[in-house]
Amino acid sequence: MIYLESITLPNEDAEWKYRMSVQRTCYNTIYPFYTIIKTGLERLDFAPITILYGGNGCGKTSVLNVIAEKLMLRRSTPYNRSNFFSDYVNLCKTSIENDIPDKSRIITSDDVFEYMLDLRRLNDGIDSRKEELFSEWYDSRHSRLRVRSLDDYDSLKKQNAARRSTQSAFVREQVMDNVREQSNGESAIFYFRQRIEADALYLLDEPENSLCAERQTELAEYLEESARYIGCQLIIATHSPFLLAMRGAKIYDLDASPATIRKWTELKNVREYYDFFKNHDGEFE
């Protein structure tokens, strides 16, 4: 499925004209101006799966953020937004093949990490409450309470409940169980499966973070299926060979000068992996 057909970015002349129009001299950068242009990219045409490949600092995350802002996509966590970001976005032009669904969004590695931290904070809060209830059960079970007024009625009910129940049963009745503990990789995969719904556009910024090779393969298969069978369009910033190898993916190599479309087997990062394993080939025999 294609929702976003293309985006045209400001060319060198447009960026220069903007730079000359800026009167503010208190800034030492006008990011994202003079950042993305280094790639030589002026237009990107999108497929059902499009990948922006490149090393750190190549501009792939900046491109994703520009697209997300231009389309006003939902996002969960803040990003590196300068005072000039809106001006840059206004100079961009998009071509839409189908209306962008409202549930479309950008998902970053920060979103996944924040989700993991939320689970930990939730479990920490549950554990703290359990400790309080353990003490409360002991105090209530061994106290000698006499009801002198209605103010003592709740305490009496709590005492009776403690005496009727074991400590564990008393606690379970009053607090939820911990969220099931998962590894970071399991939590990340669960997060993507929950967030990526049918018929929508998704921008994914380095989704392989925190995932082992097996989990990256699992994620790649899920993303492939999302694009092939349930009407999703995916634009992904990554340098993971497992994601780069997805069938039918259109790959922009932002490390090239100028940026160009390449096969995944031609990319420098992938070749590094290939050469490494070739050099150690005998150790696998």
C-alpha cells in the first residue's frame, strides 16, 4: 500500500536563500538546514517498504522527523527540534497517493525504551504497595481493636479480613499482580506488535535497538507481513542487515555521495558483516 508517494526537500539554492534571510546571529546552527542537504537528497520516492540506510550522523533520523512533521503524524516522545525546524518543513513538498490514515505515526527507539521503563515503574509501584500490605496484614492480625465509634469500623473490617486470610491472599485481594516480566527484546517486539495496526503509514527509527539477531529476524518478518498483507506502508531508518534484507525494500544509501538507491548486499555495513564472517569461515566448520 502507498500512502505517501514522495517528498521533495529544499535544494541548495533554497537553503542558501533561507540562510541569507535569517537575521538572527545568536545561533551556531540552523538545523535541519545544511544537514540533510549533505546527502545530496532532494526527492525521495517511496515504496511499500522504504529504508533510509546510513551511519550515525548521516541524516536518516532527521529525514524521518521532517516527514512526520510535514504529515503531522502522531508521536510519543520529543525529538531534536530546533527553532528552524518548522521553516524547513514548510519548504518541503509531499505527494500523497492515498489519504494518510489518522492512526499513522512515527515510532522511535526512545518510545520503546520509555515503554520498558513504564513497565518497570509500574512493577516497582506494585511491589512497594505489596510491602505496605504485608505490614498492614501483620499489624491488623495481631492488634486488639475495640470498636468505640463508627471511626473504628473500617479498621475492624480490615482486622477481620486479615484474620480470615493468609498474608498472600490478603495482599492479592487489594493489589494487582505484577506485569509479566520480559526481556528488553521481548518487550520491544510486543510493543511493535501492539502499535503497528492494519492500513496505516509508519515511520520507524532504528527499531532494531535492544534486539538480538533472532529478534531482529522476527521483527523483519512481522514488518514484511504488515506491508504485504495488512495494508501498511513503512519508512524505516536502520543499518540492521536483517531489516535491510526485507523482500522488496527500496533502500536509500545516505552514506553515498550523493545518496543513491542500492541493493542491501552492496551496502558498506552489510559488506563489513560479510567480510567478518568470511574471515572466520574456518571456525564454523
